[in-house]
Amino acid sequence: MKKIISGLFIILIIFLISLITILSTFGIETDKFNNLISNKINEFNKNAKIELSTVKFKIDIKEISLFLETKDPSINYRNVTVPAKNIKVYVDFLSLLKTNPKIEKITILFKKIDIVQLKKLSVAFKPSNLRSFLNNNVMLGKLDSEIELFLNKDNLLDNFIARGEVVNLKTKIKSNLIFEKTKFSFFADKSDILIKNIFSESGPIKIFDGDLKVNFGDEISVISNFDSKINYDLSFKDFLNFFNFIDLTRNITNLEANLKNSFQINFDKTYKLKEHNFKTGGKIIAADLTFNKPFKSEVIGDKINKVSLRNSEINLNYGSNKNNQSILGYYLLNDNKPLNFNLQSSIKNDMLKLKFEADYNNLIKLDIINYKKIKNSKSKVSLNLTKNKDNITLNDLNLSDEKNIIYVKDLKLKKNKFLSFREISVKTFKNEKKNNDFKISYGKKIKIRGTHFDANNLPKIFNQNNRKNNFSNIDKDIDIDLKNILAPLSEKLQNFKLIGKIERGSFTKISSKGEFGKDKYLDISMKKDKTNNKKYLEIYSDLPRPLLTELSFFNGLTGGKLLYSSIIDGKDYNSKLKIEDFKVVNAPGVVKLLSLADLGGLADLAEGDGLSFNVLEINMEKKDNFLKLNEILALGPSISVLMEGYQDQTGLTSLRGTLVPAKTLNKLISKIPVLGDIVIPKELGEGMFGISFKMKGPEGNIKTTINPIRTLTPRFIQKIIDKNKN
């Protein structure tokens, strides 16, 4: 009996093993479940139609589960054939014995689908912008995929899993930005999509080791991480057209970088963007920006044609409300020596905060204080700046080297117009000698205190035609006390004191005095008439030359005393300038004029000891940057001159006048019987009385012509007589 039982048990074991082997390999063919599979798939989507040929009943040993399998089913979705390899339907074995079989899972393995086929299937894709992107932007690619459908106890779809890979994908973002050779694998269910092993190329950019996760919860979030390599040169020039909204990109001629990137985007359930964040960091191996039009500034003397970065670490973090940037490494200007720099900035809403530190070895010029940092001498520049819309606050600005330091604290601007500052401190050296050492404080009044101030360039700055007033917000009293002022032509002004008032960026009141030494002084006064808003300026100087350096007409002037008065009406003025008891030495214009007039003795004198003059008077008016010289009269023991002319806004100068040696003029005047009746008697017969001349041209290229004359105008003689009487 035991043998019989044992034999039956062994036979049963063999039968089960054989059955399992057959079910796990070949399966048992049946057509009883064709309608079941078709109907269930149709329940999930009414637009899907399926036709089955052979169905086999099999077992999945790994999952210890029974399933039905059919190969090469015919699936038609919206009149488009879906290329499927096989379909597996996992069923509850016990439910097969009942009238209502329970399906646990359906697995569909697809053949590789071409993008053209996928576009036809996309009519049911959601959201609609995804469908639009697929149809309009995806150009090439193949999809290899598998989908598992999980059913609940009521045979309704409970969840799904889709997995597979995409290869040779070509996507157009814009006409000049196309990603190609893209490949990745993916995994998705109803709550998440996970994409891994992303690789792609676009022009000079390669993306690799990328992943992307899409989470479908109360909100939709997209998270991605990927590495990238950039190797750009001018052969990819058209690629930068996509970034033409960033001005600097058009100047990039070379870029090599290795970066690690990540981003996160959150949408609401209507796919409306809620927030985003993008991070990138890594190393810029080399970057070159070459400018078609060189950058030039009055402060930076050299033209900048090219800016380069080398071996620099970069970290960028762009978010919905806050952006942070950090670049640290080496920079070059015009391919010069690499120098350290560190740039940190952050933007939140409309607020920009920026910190910058760098070594600098190019030229720097600050004409207002006659400071020049020579090329190839290293200095440090640091900047701490805050910008909120049109308001800029320069929290700290520091330019320093071994000896020189220029420091600015809390300088505020609005729409590029000055508002205020706390303190400016300057200490500089020129030719190893101190030329600036002063501080400016801005409180209830503007105070300038110091031992040295270099004013050599002030006449040039004041002579520039600049109708724009960037200091119109200043309404302050001003108090200046400077021990030593370095004036043009190596003159020194000591113990200079000034008290005054500034309204809307311009002086309305001045009372000042300084000492040139040896009982020589400078006095300046200004007052404003409130009834007509005109200002009245007077300047007296025992040394005229330092005040006239920017007027080429006065080149070679020495000695004398100066009195200048002017009525100022806005930007226009009427002025009188008077200089007494001076000489003209080695003045090129005067020497040339005398030489052309064949006045050899006077020309030699002008090149030697100089021509002496008793008085020079100039009446002039300026309007809209047009300077009209109504009259210039110079009277001296050797020569007298009467001129008139103009200088326009381009710098073109035009003068015409009469020149007469004093000997001829004295003879002429002595023979006039009645001074009031200026008529030249014919019997004088003294020959040529003088010359008329014209001088015209731009600065540095004025041409002179002369014409001998026999008679002088009554106006000229009357002027000379009046001055002699005085």
C-alpha cells in the first residue's frame, strides 16, 4: 500500500513539474479568454480595438502567478496601428473557476515605435501643450516601451507602470537650438515619471549623466540633475542667436566649461507655473568676450577690446524670487597678465546686491584730482553696491595700492543723478610726492578738509561743454579749508578757504581767498540776485596764468594781474576779462602773426624777452555753447591789437583784427589836430600803418592770413586814444 501511495505521489510530483515546465515555457493554447482580454482592454479606453489570434495559458515562476499570453496582437488606437509584441494577462487562478474571472495585471510589451507613429497616437495626450510640443518640435526618435496595468478587486484600473527607453531623439526648441542624439530610459506610474541616463547634444553643448523626475501630487513638480560640457568657438556662431536677449552673448568668441546643473519647476493642477529654481556650478576653463566696438572710459585710459576668464569657479542659482551668482578665478584684459577676481551678487525682487574684488594693473585716470595709476602697477579694487530699481547705493568703493587710497562710503544715486554720500577720502602721490590728502564729508553742510589738493586739471574740466547736471539734487552750504592747492603751471595756492552755497547742483554764493605767496592773492566772490535769478561772479588774481591754461589764446602769457567779471544767466553768460601789465613770451600764434607781417624785430622780441602789454580787455558772451568774442583789445608799448571773433561748439575758432606797431601808431595820432575828429590826413605819407589779419581753424590747426593796410579805422584809433587817456 505504501508503495502504491509513494508511486502515486511521485507521479503527481512528476505531473506537476511537467505541467509547470510546460506552462512556464510553451504554455497551453486556448481561445476561451480572447474575449475576456479584448473586453478588458476596451474598458480602459473605448478608442482601442484589439484582435487576438492565439492565447496561451502560462505560469510566471518568478511572480508565482498564472497569466494569459498572446503574441503579435493587433491593436488599433484611433485608426492607428500600435505595434505590440505581446500581451500578458495575470489572473487569479481561483477566479477562473467562477463565472467572473479576476484580472490582477495586464502587461503590454510594444515594439519600437517611430516618432511619426507616436505623433499619430498623441491626439489623446494630456496636457495639450505636451501634445503640441511632440507634434511641432520633436523631429526624430524611436521609443521602446512596456506598460503594466494593475487592476483592483473590481477589475478597474488602479495603477500602471510604464518603462522603456528613447533613442536617437532630435528635438527643436527653436530654429537655432536643436538637441539631437538624445537617449534616455524612463519609468512611470500614475504618481511619478523618472527619466535616467540622459544624454544629448546641441551645438557646442553636451549633456550627460542626466536624470529627471516628474511628480504628480497636489502640485506637479519637475526635478532634474545633469552634467554638461561646453566647447564653443566661432564655428557655432549661429547657436548664440538663441541667447540674443542677453547682450553679452553676441561678444563671446570662445567658451570652454564643465558644469553640474539642476533645476526644479512647480506647476499647479492647471499646469500654470508657480515657482522655479535653476542651479549650475563648475569650472570655466576659458572664456573670451571680444567687442566689435572697444569699451572706452574717461577713467580707464586704455581701450578694452577683449575680456577673458581662465580657470574660474562659477555658481549660479536662479529662482522665482531670488537669483545668486558667484564667480571666482582669473581674468584678463586685452590678453594681458591674468589677475585674481571675485564677484558675488544676488537679486531678490527688484533688489540687487553686488560685491566685487579684483587685482588691477591697467591705467586708471581721475582727472579731477590729477591721479593716474600707471600701467603694469598692481592695485586692488573692491566694490560693495546695492541697487533697487533706479536707486543705487555704493556702500563701499576702495581703490588702493602701496601708497594711494581712494575710498567712498555710502554714495547714493537716483537715475544716475547724485543724491548724497557719507564720506570720500583721498590720499595719492605723483612722482613720489604727495599731491592729494583730503576728506569730504556730507552732512548738514559739505565740508572739505585736507593738506593737499591737486587742481592742475580743474581748468580743463570746467572748460568742457557739458550741459548735463548730474548734481541737481544738491542743496547745501559748503565749507572748504585746504592748506595746499597744486595749481596749473607748478603754481601753489596756500591756505585756501571758501564758504558758499550750492543750489540745484550749482554755486549761488561764494566767498573765498587763497595765497600764492609773496603778497599775491586769489579772491573769488559770487552772489545771486533773487529778483532776476542771475548770478554775478568776480575773480581777482595776482597770478593770471594758472586760471588761463585751457585757453590757447593766452599761451605764453606771464606776469600781470587778472580781473574777471561775469553775469551768469543759467548756462549763458556775459563776461569781461581784464589783464594788466603782462608779457607774451614764445606764443606760437603771436610769433607766426608777426613773422607773416614781416615785423622781424617784434617777432624776435616775442621769442626772446617777450612783448609787453599794458592792458588786455576781452568782452565776450556765451549762449548755447557758442562763444562770441565781441572785442579783444591789447595795448602795449611795442604793439597794439584789436580783434573780434567766435568759437563754436565744435571748437572751431575764428578771429579777425588789426595789428599796428606802436611807433607807427604814435606818429599817426600825433598828427591828428582834433582827437574827436578821427580822419587820417592824406599828407601823412607814412606808408603802411599796420596789417589786418584773419585766424581760423580747429584747435591745433589754426591758419593765419594777413593783408597790409594804409589806413586804420576810426574805431581802432578811438579805442587806443581812450586807453591812453585812461
